[in-house]
Amino acid sequence: MKKDTRLILALDVTSRERALSLVRSLGSHFDAIKVGYPLILSTGLEIVREISAFAPVIADLKIADIPNTNRMICEAALKAGARGLIAHAFPGRDSLKACVICAADYDADVFAVTEMSHLGAKEFMVPVAEKLARLAVDAGADGVVAPATRPERIRLIRSIVGSKTIISPGVGVQGGSARNTLEAGADYLIIGRSVTSSEDPIAALKLITSDVSNKK
């Protein structure tokens, strides 16, 4: 994945028309577009292929099943044109490894979730995040997901994953700071509702990228 803007757009919408409109206007400002269940379930997997015409797509399916089911999910997303996948690490090394092996066949990346950005992640994910980060490294994941809402956690996870890519959700609406997230060691900021829900997405994006530009 290129590293020009250090930004990933979380396309948290359910309308195909709105999704494509946002991608057309914003796609060149981001290194990748993250698409999740809401949009895919609302419009069909073909939306991944359509968006891929504008920017690389990361399929954020939070894949979390037995190895064979993980493989089938990965294949479906990758055949549709996804260049990256987000999978949970907690089902175990064999399940995550199935995603890594499948992605390698398509020259795609796998990002393992170590810790999510919402408050509830503190209940069960934070206590095991270090183990999940080590598992991600052992399984050969290309990178991990760590929360922009808790920069100190990014620092800890960086100390475990070394040069692996860290992508961080939670900038903007959830309260994460672009500057603090990058200073903590993230490679990419995942930005969604603060841009996609704005009446002026470009203006909203500029507010964030002005902060990012100082830390490139």
C-alpha cells in the first residue's frame, strides 16, 4: 500500500450512490478506502470492485471464524478486488494464518485487530492486546489495527510489532488526534464520519490533513 497521504477513508455509508460520490471527490486524497459490512450488505460485494477503480480497497470484515470459513470469506473479498483485509486475531493463530495465506495468493495485505477504538474495548481487548499483537506477528500478518483514541496503546503495540504497519481508527468523531496518533507510531490514520458525514467533506478533510502534514 502506498504511503503518500497516510490516510485511509472509512467509507461508513450504506448508499451506493453516496459511497461512489464520496470516492470520486475524495479518493485521490487517501491512500486506501476501507469498506465494511454496512456498505457491502446494503449494496452487494460488487461495490468493492467499483470502488477499486478509484483507490485500493481494504475490506474491513473483522474476519473471526475457523480457518476454512476465514479462507472462504477472504477469497470472496479478494476476488471482488480488495487489496487488504482486516481480521480479528482472537480466534487463534491458525484462523489468522488462513487469512494471511489466502491474501498472499492475491498479493494483498492482512491487518490483525489488536484493540478497537471504542470505549468497550477496554473490557476484554485491552487486557489481551499485547498477546494479540504477538500472535499477529507470529502468523505473518502485514500489519495491525491499534486505536487512535488511546495513543499510549499504539506505543505499546509498536514495541511489539516492530516494523509491521499500524493502521489506527478513531480520529475525529471518536476523539482521536491525528498528531498524537502519528507521534505514537501509527503509519496510517483511518478517518470516517468526521469527513463522510460533513456537509463539506473536503473542508473537513483539510482540517485533519493540515495536522497530518506537519508530521509526515
